[in-house]
Amino acid sequence: MSEPIRVVVTGAAGNIAYSLLFSIAKGDVFGKDQPIILLLLDITPMLTVLNGVVMELQDCALPLLREIIATDKLDVAFQDVDVAILVGSMPRREGMERKDLLQANVTIFKSQGAALDMHAKKTVKVLVVGNPANTNCLIAAKFAPSIPKENFSCLTRLDHNRARSQVAMHCGVPATHVKNVIIWGNHSSTQYPDVHHCLVNVSGSDLPCFDAVKNDSWLKGDFITTVQQRGAAVIKARKLSSAMSAAKAICDHMRDIWFGTPEGEFISMGVYSSANSYKVPDDLIYSFPVQIKDKSWKIVDGLAVSDFSQSRMDATAAELVEERDTALGLVGT
């Protein structure tokens, strides 16, 4: 067996983590022969609840789980970590202005970025889940200057999976028969779910999505808004935000970083924008189609972009520029 890897999860007493930790600990993400040391971080008032989570993990008697460290201290949580999954953030409360939400989260992710910089391995892979995920990820990366920006990503795999599933249900095929959907931009309602390069396996043959679905108005209308607003729809129905599906998306995202993407397929990840071919401004964390090999991602270049697509890609980029500029103003950078 390999040496154990150290994996920190923040917001570890929360709903998403409750759905996530078992999958990580039993080998669904980093492999069935990879021992794990789990470091669980949450705020001090949540430590009693977190202790209950620790007890449950112990009671699972999982062969790969070598140690569990529960803490409210950043230096303890981030010490020598190989993987950091930053789930915890300040949720938007009723009556809260967007700027107030950014202010609260800038403070959190500035501190966590600095702690990663000081305590984590320089090879650490950092996934930001807590919203606003793209901008939180950018702030964390800026305050961890000794860790390559390429090691930071934010979660848009949930949106990617939602898009994939919507197409699959419409075509009456399993979700695994749908590949190369793209989520462009922000993990917000401005995101652009794009199926112009998507393929659907129908009766053994890969068809372009528009040919398989045979309903252009749905693909350019209700499909897009359904994916964009799915998180809000789940909250309205459950009175809680997505947890099971978010945890599954985190597992998919980290597994692909660890083991790579299948040949000829790409997935969606929020990554650092620098000199890309899609007219996306630099210095953003923006969701692109990526392929991953040897734990390194590469944006898929050269995909044709229609005017319909470009206008939506530009709109979500504009929102991210505004978010970034507000956040950097709050943090004094």
C-alpha cells in the first residue's frame, strides 16, 4: 500500500461534508489502495457536531482511513496536506447585500490561502466549493503565492453533471452516454451550459447533441435556464442547498484530477484564466472545458464558438470581473 495522503475538508460539520467524507474515506476518490489521513476543519461552535461526525467515521471501520484530526485551527488543519477541499463559507442570508457576502468570504479565504501557503505541501491540490466559489478560489490563490495558481480550481462539476443529466433524460439514455458538455464561466445563474460540442451515444453511435435531442429551442432555452437555476430549485424544494449531488461532483472533480480524464473527453472546472483562446479576461477563475493528465489540467483549445455562445461567455466573464474587482477592493490588493 502507498503512504497515506493528507486530505483536509473545511466546513466539515456541514451537510455537504456529511455526504462527502464517507466516499473519500472508503477509497472512491483517490483509489482503493490509497490510505487517507482526514483533517476536518470547522468553526469553534461546530466542534461538538464535528465530534459526532468523527465518531461515525470511526464506526464505519474503514480500512483506508488511518487517522482523523478534527480541529478549529488553520495551522493544524492545513499541515502538510496533499489535498484541500474548501467547502466551508459564509452562506448568503436573507437581506444580505452581495457586497456583504463577498466581504465575509474574502476574510475567510484570505486566511485559508495564507494558511495553505504557510503549512501545506507546495504540490497541494486545492478545490474551492464554498460560494461564491470562483472568486473565493481566486482570493485563496492570491494569498498563497508560493503554491502554483494551476493547483487551485473551483467546483463547476455539479453544473456539468446537471447539464449531462438533463440531456440524458431528454434522450432516454444513461448519463454516461453523454460526454463533452461544457460549463463556461461563473458558478452562478450567469453560467453558460453549452452543448455545441456534446456527443450522445444513441444505439452505439455518438451523435452531436443537437441531432440526438432534436429540439433546438429546448437546448437554447429551457435546458440552459434549468441548469442555471437548478441550485435554487433544490433549495426551494428541500429548504436546504444541494448536498448529495455537490458531494458527488466533488468526488468526480478530485478523482479526475488524481487519475486524469478519459481520452477524447473533457470536463468542466473553474481554473485560472491566462492567455486563453476564448476571449476570457486574464486573472479570473473561470470554468472552461479541460482535459487532465498526470494531475495537470489543460484548457481544451480551438473549439468553435458561435455568436450565441460568445455573448453568454462574455456575460458570465463580466460578472466575474465585477466580483473580482469588488473582492480585491475589500481585501486591499
